[in-house]
Amino acid sequence: MKSNSTDEFQRRLNLARNGGGILFCGAGFSADCLNFKPDETIGTGAQLLNLFNVELRQDPPYKDLRNAADVLWDKIADHGMEMLLKERFIVSDVTSDMADLLRYPWQGVYTTNYDNALEISAQAAHLQVDDLNNTDDPSIATQNLPIVHLHGYVKKWDIHNIRESCVLGAESYSKLTHVKKWLGRFRRDIDQAQVVVFVGFNAGDFHLNQAINDLTGLREKAFFINRPTAQVDPDVTAAQKRLGTPFFIGRSGLATIIRDLLATDAPEEPHLASFTKFTPPAPSASVPTRDQIEDLFLYGKVEPSQLSRDISNDVSEYHIQRSTIQETLDGIADGARIVLLEGYPCDGKTMLVTDLAYRLSGSRPVYQMRQAYESLLDEVANILHYDPSAALIIENCFDLPAERLASIARQFDGHEGVLILTSRAVAVDASPVGLASLEGFGSFRKRPLSRLDENEATALSELADQITGWRDFRALDPAARLRFIQSTCEASLPHFMMRLLKSQYVTDRYREEFNKLSLSQTERTAIIIALYIAHLGENAPVSFLSNAMDMDYGAIIDRLNASAGNGTFRLVRRIGEIIQTVPSIGAQNILQNLFKDAEIVDAIVPLLTNLAAIYRDAFEQRMFKQMMRFSILSDVVTDKSEIDRFFEHNKQEPQIRRMPLFWLQWHMAKCVAGELTVAEKFLEQGYFEANELERRKGKVFDKRQLDDRRAKFLMLRAEKTNRGGADLFRDFKEAIELTDKILRQNDPQHYPFETVAEIVRTHGVVGHHLGDGHKELISKGMDNLATYAAKRLGVISPGYQRDRAQSALDNVSSYL
């Protein structure tokens, strides 16, 4: 055991005094109260097996608890089993150290024990509790400390619920749907905890291990309290070390730590699950190396001390310091309190907010959101109560529901605190309502990341020259490099990164890094999934990937990094609780060049299946839908048969098959493949599933995307087939009517404007097949549609949405 383990345990216990402490009690917690001998057989399972064999007078005795329980249950029935267990597992006395453990301000207590020892301990500590059986509703709101009995609670058993509540073995556990629901809450609480203390739990419960062994940062915050022993059980120790840190101090040792801790003042800073406090790193004493610069550009691997050095010395020797930073700081000084930094992938938004965090941290505390939990709004309020001048940073802000984002912003508008937001420009496409809600605040400022000015372009040129061997710069003098950035790359960092990360040199470097390790299929799958999510523009939490993959994802990545040696594995790595990869454009490069299409499909399909089977929070739901999109898949999988296999596999999952979005995406894939008859059939299925959703949920489903695809499909079919006369007239008429309907709905987005342009263009190609009367009617309909679209342009959100819509209308003018 490391010498600092105890210090870290006490530090986390102290932090969690304001919330975020979870206590888990196994059989060892109350063994002595139940007269269980403290030997190698300790544990409810072993004791129950012995009890059942005695009751059955079984000789030779059963060795399997489930078998013994089944026979005894048949013999004495539900009432007999209830009386037997209540007689054995109701206690009246507890030790003083058990009461002292309950005096700590735990956020929640979980146990696999049947007995009431925790409740008696709480009573001795003068603490009010809510005792919860596994058949109670997991969403129940509790006023007092919740004590959750995952395997059933003896005091709440009766003749009606004992059979479904009492967990006696693996088979009964797997059938208890109530318990599985409680495990969801158990996972959530542990995921958000500051510290998790296991008392009398040897980490040998397979089912609980499945629930906890892949949780966010568990190993850093989980501590196992075992009884003092002269000889440590190596198997128990090994099992516990996989999940956390074992201590052999017993209940009394833990009680002493808690008593000493509670005798001191509690920390003032609030408990945070969604946010982490930014601590500025010390500046590096040396200039950045060529490898460090190349790692930043190619792998997105940041060296924090070099960032600090650049800022401290006001240079751009490691990364580009953008003029937007000072403009934002000036805006804050002038009253801006809510700032949105908008840019495209690889525009440097994360680097920019890190620079801002460093500069702001000198005068106010800075907090960065790591993952949005249900407690998000409360955490924001607690932070501002603790320090009203605090700065909060939320990247990819439109991943949050619009109403939640607005509620956060409202706490900053016109006050001392500062809210720094970032968003991919394309995210506004999905959240015009979210942007509109922000624009309603007087202290809101939107700052699109502009093109590189001359100083920034010069800095980029000098940095790029450090990337050894990149062909576009190798033979260019400084003036030519600068012209390349300003002219060929249009002074755009994303354009430059696109050329860099898709170059053969970079592909070779990625392949070299990939080939450093001999990877198992599980490890290859883990890498594919991380890169696929990076391709979406996200760095995913470890807990999300672990939950979706049904394995300890963090442990896989840690093993890869350990195998790679001191340099770590640069393609995929874990930074705290977040999985990071190469930049999104580089991720696409790797998926296209280092993996076969079939392998990508084989990795993504099970992930979608697993996500379909669980309750999804807002982030998981968005990722679920994004990974289902044909436009995302087709960037890295081009083989038509593999694309079909992707959709065929997904179709087998009912929750996916019933989604209109699924059929819309498969329809789009069939359109690209030129299979128009099948494409139309799939679009019709999308409408059918939308109608079924309306019937099941009793509310109207927004069909505008289906209608838009229908209009586009009609134009595609008109151009690719020999339709003419009345059939062609009906196609144009329906497409015009559908597009007009979409434009008249609230919050129009850019895509119906693009459909207007497509209708006009298609008419120019096949309109001569219409009769004169039909041609005149369609021409009039198109003119009216284009005129109305121009009027509706003003209600489109400025920026990405309006630019796309305006570009479409410009095309309309050129086609007419």
C-alpha cells in the first residue's frame, strides 16, 4: 500500500463532508452482531448455506446456496422462510463504532445485508433515515439519509413480497427487475461521488462488480475497509485493488478516522460532480520540444506546462495565442457575463478556453464542466453562492437541453460571475432555440472564431515548421508558407488542420503509433469506438463508454498506455475521467486508413445495441442518435454491403427499429446507393413508425425531417428515372407543397431552403418533360415558394443556419 493512500482517503472524506460520500456495507459490517464468526467463511451467503443445511438436516450438505434455498423454500414455504430469516437477521444491539460510522454526513448508504444493523446504528447516532427495500421505487424522493437494501430488507418483508425481494443467489438476482432498477441509482450515486467507502465487502459479488467496475474514476475514490488480520488474503486484496484501495483497519479504525475528522471544521467549497476546479499548471522552464509541438497538432496531446509558459511569456512558441482571448477579456471587463465562442472542428476552442481559464484564475475561481449530471443547476447555484465572481466553462454547450442552458445563463446575467460557453458551429443547426434563449440575455456576447490574423498565421507557420517532414511545408520558405496559410487555407485553422491531418505523412505517423502495440480484438474495438466518437466531435466520459460497452473501458485504455511505455499510447488515452483521442479530422483519417469497414461496423453495432437497452441520459441519447446517422457512418465506411449490414443488424433491436430516425437514415443510404424503390419503402416505414409513436405517446410527432426527405427524394427520383407527364407533375407539386409546409412551421432551419434550391435545379434538368399547362403551374409554384423562402430567411438564427439558407437561396437565383 502506498504511503499516501491514507492521506488521500482522509482528503476525500473531508471534501465529501459537503456532499458526495457513499457508504457501502457488506456482510462484514454487521457480522459480529449476527454472531457470524470472523473467519474465512464470513459472508451472508456462507452463513445462509450453513443455516439452510442445518434446517434441512442435509447430509451430505449442499454446497450451492441456490439449491439449498430452493429445497428449503419448497419445504417451509414463503411464511416459513420469512420467519426463519427474520429470526436470524433482526438485531437489537450495535457497537459504538458502528454508530460512529453513521455520524459522518453520508449522501447515501447501500448494503447487501438483510439485517437492520444500519438502522439501529443510525438510531444510536440520533440520525433520521429512510430505509428502502429493493422493491421500493428507485426514483422515490427521500427526506433523510437513504439506506438501500439491494438484496432485500428483513424489516420490510411480508408474505407478499419476500419471494421477489429476498436475493439468495445468482439466479434469483438475475430475475429481480426491482434490484436491477436500484443498481441504476447505485451506479449514478457512485459515479458522482467524491469518496466511496466499502465496509465488510470483499469485492467478491459478481453482480455488484458488474455494476461498479467500470464507473468514472472509481479506482481513485473507492476504499475498502477490511478487518485487521495478521495474514492478508491475497485474492481479496487483488480483487479490491482492481476496484480501489484496500485498508486493513477494521470498523474501529474507520470510526477513529471519522471521529477525528468530524472534530475539525468542514471545508466551505461545495461538493461538485458535474464540475472540476481549474488549477493553473506551473509554466515550463524550457522551450517546447519539436515532439511536444507535433504531439499537440497530430495527437491533440496537450502539455499544460507549455501552455502556461506561452501565456506567462506572451509568446506562441507552443500553441497559437488567439486575439479572441484578449477580446473576450475586454468584453468581460465591459460587462459581458455570458460569452459563446463558436467555431468549427479543429478551430482550437478547447485550447482557447484553457487559455481563458488560466488568465481568469488569477482573479476568480474557475470551474470546468466535465459531465452534466442531474445536480448541474444546483451545483451552479452552490458555486456562485460560495463565490459570486466565479467563472464557469461549459464546452459544447448546445449538448445541454435549451431550457437547462438558459437556466444556467440566467444565474450569470448581470451578476459578478462569468459563463464561458463553446459550441461547434454546426451544433447551432440542432439548437436554434438554445441560441435564441441565450440571445435574450443583455450580457450575452457571441464571438465566432474569426480567421487567423497576420500574427496568428505567422505563429502557425512557425509552429507547423516543427512538424518534421510535412511535405507542404518542407520545401517552402517562410514567405511561401505564410501565403499558403493565408491563401490556400483561407487563413482558417480548420482548413489548415484538414490538409495536415489528411496528409500521407500524418497517416504514416498514425500507422506507426498504431503498430507499436500488439492489440487484442477487445482493444482494437475500444480504439475504434473512441475514434468514432471523436469523429462526432466529442471526447466521451469513461463511464459512458464503459456502460455502453459493458466492460471497464478505463482499464483497457490504462493497459494500452502501460504497454506503450513512457510515451503512452497517443491515439487514445485517458485524462482523468475523459477519454481523449487525436483531433476529429485525424480520427476520421485513422478509421479510413487503418481499419476495414467490416471491423468498424462490428464495433459500432453492439455499442448501439447496448445503448438501446439502457435508460439514456441526455448525452447518451444524443450520442445514440448521432452514431445511428448514415452521414456519420459514410465518412468512414464506404462499402455498400457493410453499410447494409450496419442497418440490418440495428433493425434486429426493437428500440432502434421503432425509431423513425432509423428508417430515415437507411432511406438516405439507399438513395446514395441508387436503390430508389427500396429507399421509398424505407421512407414510408419511417412515416409508419412516426404514426405509431403518436399513437403510443398520445402526442404529435414532428415529421418535418421526414417531409423534407420526401421532397428531396421526389426530386432525386425525377432526375434518375424516366418519369414524365402527370407522374412528374405530381412529384413536383408534392415536393413544393411539403417544402412550403416546412417553411411555415416555427423555428425553420436551413434544410428546407436547400430543398427549394434542389426543386428549382431539378426542374431545370427534367422540366421539359412536363406538358405546357403543367409546366406553367409548377413554374408559378416554384416562384411562390422561392419568394416565401426569401421572406422567411429573416427568422433564421444568424451564423451557420442563416449562412446555409442564404447560400441555398443564392443557388435558387442562379438556377432560375
